[in-house]
Amino acid sequence: MGEFALPASPDQLAFFGGVGLLTVAGLIEWPVAGVILVGHLLAANRNHQALHEFGESLEQA
């Protein structure tokens, strides 16, 4: 039928799923989950310009 590519690696999808599961279970709050996910994205993809600019704006705030 065709090729299907995941938007992230299986390791990253497992990490996102784990954070989502912890959030749904109520073990962490959604703002904390958001910060964890953004931090993970910034650490995993250092060459992405939009994430780089977002990180710089957070540093200035």
C-alpha cells in the first residue's frame, strides 16, 4: 500500500506515552508533563530551529 513513517523514533514514542500515562493516572500534573516533553524535545533535536528559538526565549524570560 505504501510506506508509513513515524513522526518520532520508537524510543521517543515510548517516552511520550509514558509521560502521558503518568499524567492520565494523576501522578504528575499536565503543566509538569508539558515541561518534561518540551525539555525532551529540546535535548533530542538540537538542530531544530523552532525549538532552539523557543529555548532561547525561555532563557530570556
